[in-house]
Amino acid sequence: PTTGVLYKEDNYIIMTTVDKEKYKCILPLIASGNEEEEKDYKGPTPGELLEPLFKQSSCSYRIESYWTYEVCHGKHIRQYHEEKETGQKINIQEYYLGNMMIKNPLSEPDQEEKENPKESAKEIPTKNIEGQMTPYYPVEMGNGTPCSLRQNLPRSSTVMYICHPEAKHEILSVAEVTTCEYEVVILTPLLCNHPKYRFRASPVNDIFCQSLPGSPLKPHNLEQLEKQQEMMKMPFRRVKEEEMHSTKEEKFSSIHKPVAVGSHQLLTVGTTHISKLTDDQLIKEFLSGSYCFHGGVGWWKYEFCYGKYVHQYHEDKESGKTSVVVGTWSKEEHIEWSRKNAARTYYLREDGTQTVRMVSHFYGNGDVCDLTDKPRQVTVKLKCKESDSPHAVTIYMLEPHSCQYILGVESPVICKILDTADEYGLLSVPS
């Protein structure tokens, strides 16, 4: 996205630690001018931007522990559960949570907006999505399956479309706000062309520090502090696993089941934007494990620190941060794994030469899984992904087997180091 915080090389301060280590810290410029862009906008209305989705007859799905939700855009929302009985007869239990009653769902409100300029200036509704007030475009759907708990009134839903530049019209959430009335949140890139619906960066802006010649990547005291924190965490985590059986995690995972795509369970996909550090600095920090990638949308987020660990976490204002260790790095275990699995995959260029397409790394010894009584483990697949933003990262997670995961990490940063992969798929700073 073009909105958000800008960093300019000349907007910095030099910081010196007590050990005389020097760092150049780049400060964010608070982006301005968005308001002007919004006022001058004369492009398509949100309804017109979403029209391709409604005309294609496309549907999005979300699979939860019992129900599957189907949103056929501009047509209906269905909640169903399939059960195979003996003799392979399929029994379907289903409810329509809303139907579209007019042929072109978006023509009427948009028409009003164009004819009455005052109407178009009205407040765009927002919803708190993971602590961020996010603008959305609502589409009402009524006339669903009658609801016995409300004198057989038809079920109804509000579909809230929100901008997400990397999304593929997936269902972020389905909630029953009052009996038989639902809210469905859909992530779509189509709305992002309208400045008023664009994602607003959080007002908390990061300050990025680069070490100056003669100083270590991270201050010595910070390294020591992080080591102490790791040491304190280790024994506590094991006790927690054995004594508490991860009750918090059970509670969360039973409510927030992953979305299934094909035969794999796709947990989340999300894009973040990492700092405008110089490429060389960024690669060094990434490979040393001190610069971590974060991603994911929905309940769980992911943190991947190269050569260190993969964490899955959820942050909540009331109960704080819940974190699950999905896998930790052991070079010996990875090398053992790479002898039986392909650590590097290639593709052929047009000129006949080979180039590395992807590297896979094994992270084992995660938190113990209640379903298998074994530690979680994850295969991290690092892929090159070209992007307009050189600092974009896309992270998604699959769970092909219980508590055995695949973490896909795609970024332009990875493009620069893939060809350094050795026989075990280990990467190094390009010479």
C-alpha cells in the first residue's frame, strides 16, 4: 500500500550506548496529505469497485470445527454441515443466513450516492478488527431460513467488505451478533483503490536502528538481556506444558478453527511491511536471526526468526499474549532432516541454467501437542516473491497433519539470498 509511514534517509539521530556503540536511528515521518486525496477522489464508488466480484458468481468458504460457511457474493450466505451415514448417504444440515433479494445488489445505494452529493459525504462505518478501527462497506442480506427462536422471522446478515491488498476475498470471521442476525467480514483487494477504505497504519510507528561501522548489529547489553529472557522462558515453558496441558490454547483453538483449502488446512495468510533498512543491513540482520518476519491475519499471527524459532501468537487486550512455540532451530536436526528431504528445489531458466526456487528448513522441538503428545514441528519454505514494495513479506501456514506445519514465507528480501543456499539449504550473505 502507498499509505502509511515514510522513512527518509536524512531524518535520523545517532544514538550511543553506555559501551560507546553507535547506531543510526531512522525516524518515521507521519504521512500527511491523505485527507486531500480523499476529498479529491472522483473514482468508482465502493459498490462499483466490488462489482466484478458480484458478476463472477464467486463464493468464499470458511471451515470451522462443525460448520462450513459459504458466501456467494451478491447472492447468499449459507451455513452447512455434511455427515456421511452408513451406505455413504450424505446428510446435509443447512441454514441460509441471508439472500440477496434484488438483482443488482449494489446499484441502488450507489445511485443515491451519485445523485445526492451530501449522502456521499456521510461517515463511512468502521469496525474494530484486532484493535484497529477499520472502514468497511456493508451489504445487507435478508430473507434467510426462518429462525424458530424469533417467531420464525427470517435470518439476516450484514456482509462487511474491508480492504486488504494481499487478500483473495476470504472470510475473516462470521459472528452471530444477536439471535439469528450475523456479521460476516470479507477481506478483498478491490476496495483498496478507494482512498477512504484503505488500511490506516497504526499510529504507533517503529524507529529502525542500523549499526555504524565498528559497532555490533545489536548492542552487547541487549544481546545479554535477550539471552537472559530466553533462559528464563525455557524451564517455565516445559512445566506449563506438562502441568497445565495448554488449556488456554485448547480453548482458543476450539473456537477459532482454521480455514481449509483443498486437502490442506490453510491457517492464515497475511502481509506485513518491513523496515526500509538498507538491503545489505536487512539481509545480515535477517540471517543472524535478529530481524524477524511477522505475518498472518485472523486469530493467530506468526513470528519467524531465521535460525532461531517459529512462534504462533494471539494478542488480546484482556488476557494479554498467548504464545505457542511451533518449532525451534537445531542445525544438527535440520541436517539430519535434509538428508531424507529436499532442502533445495530448482527451476530452469530459459537459457538452460538452474536457479534455486525455494529452500526448506526443519524446525522441531516445539511445544508439546495435546492431540499427539509429541512436540510440534514445522517446515519453513522460503521463496522469492517479487513485489512493488521491496520490503513486503507474505506469511501463510498449513497444517497437513496434526501439529505438523508448513510455514510459507515469501519476500523480495529472500530473492537476494536464495542462490547462496548450500546442499542443506542454509543461506549466507551474498559475497
